[in-house]
Amino acid sequence: MATDFRLKENLPDLTERIVQTYFELGSINHLGHCPLPNYETIISATEDLKEVLYPGYRRRAGLHTGNVIYHVGDLVDRLHDTLTLQIARSLCHGAGKDTNCNPRQRESFESLGQKKAIAFLQRLPDLRRTLAMDVEAARAGDPACKSLDEVIFCYPGLEAITVYRLAHVLHELGVPLIPRMMTEWAHGRTGIDIHPGAKIGNHFFIDHGTGVVIGETTEIGDWVKLYQGVTLGALSFPRDEQGNLVRDTKRHPTIEDRVVIYANATVLGGETVIGHDAVIGSSAWIISSVAPKTTVMLENPELRIRGTKTD
């Protein structure tokens, strides 16, 4: 190894300069506080949850009616302990107590964390019923699909929807940070960005999926189908008198039942409603409401083909 050890003599000074920025830029480091939720732990718990939701398809093979209850029981017990601690940490931070959380307050957050963890786990049976409809929607909506097994193993849309539905329950329970950690992890894996605050109905299908964006205040009905590149976003970001963004307003569209939105279409605005049974064609730009049973599409662009003249 051709290392000049004389150059390494500069590393202690570099280290001091880096650490100095921790004091200068305290907004992007977290030192001397109560612990935040641990990213790796949250992702591991998400994988455990998918194992509970789709037994036999994930890490553990050889499951059958005689042993599945023991396997799932072990997972649920572990998830209870993990989520209790991680949710308590997120609640502590969300309450602004991460700088001065005393032992009594920490115990209080852990008690609340356990209650929210139990409430979350209680939702898993119903969540499986909802996901079964999403799997069926994918099989029914894609002629290339040969089986439900193929959907569960191979479809990135189902991966993103599964994590979203888990995160949405935590969002409804008022858990900070963790739902976004989960959906951004799924975003990185699938290219599908669904905010956990969005409200999505049953039989939801994202075909292909890459580049889909679904904003926080989006509302989606039942039997809706999206293709790759669809954006359900905000038209503008209103500001208050001080110039700060106004939050907690309806910024994203409403998509009613049985709507199909084709590739790379963009639908924007909190007052925009796409009526039931409407079809939005590829690359359309929608910033106002569309009536039910309406088809919206761009006219075919003129195609010009240029080639080299030959004798």
C-alpha cells in the first residue's frame, strides 16, 4: 500500500474542523439528546411486518398450519418490543423533549409508545384484508400477470403500497418520523413516492410504478389504477404574512372511484377532483376538475422523421 504517512498527520486538524461545524451547524446533527428512532431498526421491523402480512413469501420457508402460529407469535412479540421503544423515541422527539427528557418523562413516553404499538399491531388483520384486495387488483388489472404469487413476489407497486399502508396506520396514530422513514425506504427501493398521510381506498394498483408521486393530502377512491410517472401533486404552496409555508391545508387532488391515469400524467391542486370512472391520458397536465366518466387526452403530436438523403 503506497501510503504517505506524512499526509496523515493533517487528519487530527481535519477532524477538529469537522467537529467544529457540529457546534456551528447544530440543525443537522443530533448530539447529547435522547436517542432518535434508529433507521436500521425501523427497516428491520418493516421487513418483519411484511413477513407477518405475507407468510411463506419472504424470509421463512416451510411454513404450514402446524407451525405458522409459533412463527407469527415470535414476530409479533418482537415487533411489540421494537415498536414500543422506537415509537417512544419518536414521540419524545416530536414533543420537543429530546433535549431535556428526564427519566420520568421517558417512562411516560414508553408507556404511550406501547399503547400505540399495540393499537398498530391490532390493525394487522384488517390490513391483510385490504392488501389482499390490492393484490387482486394487480392481477385483474395486468394481462401480463399469471398469478397472485407473481404479484407478491415481483410487483414494485405492491411493495410500495404495502409499506404505505403500514406507515399510514402509524400516521393515523400520531406517530412522528417513523412513517416517513418507512415510505422513503420504499421510495428508494421502488421509485414510488407515497406520502403516509395520503388516503387511498381499496383495490389500488400501480402498474410498473417508477416515478409515481402521491402527495400528503391526496385522496384516492376504490379501484383506481395509476401507471408509471404519474404525479398527484400540489399546484402551489401558499404562504402566510411572514412568508412561511402554510401547512395542514388540502394541497393535492382527489381521485374518485375507478379512475385510470396513464403514464406521465400530472394532476395538481387541492381543489382538483377527478370524477369517478374518468380516464386521464398519458402526459396530460390537469389543474382543474374533470367530470365523471370523462376521457382527457392530448391530441396526437405531429411526428417528424428526418433521414439522410441517398442517391
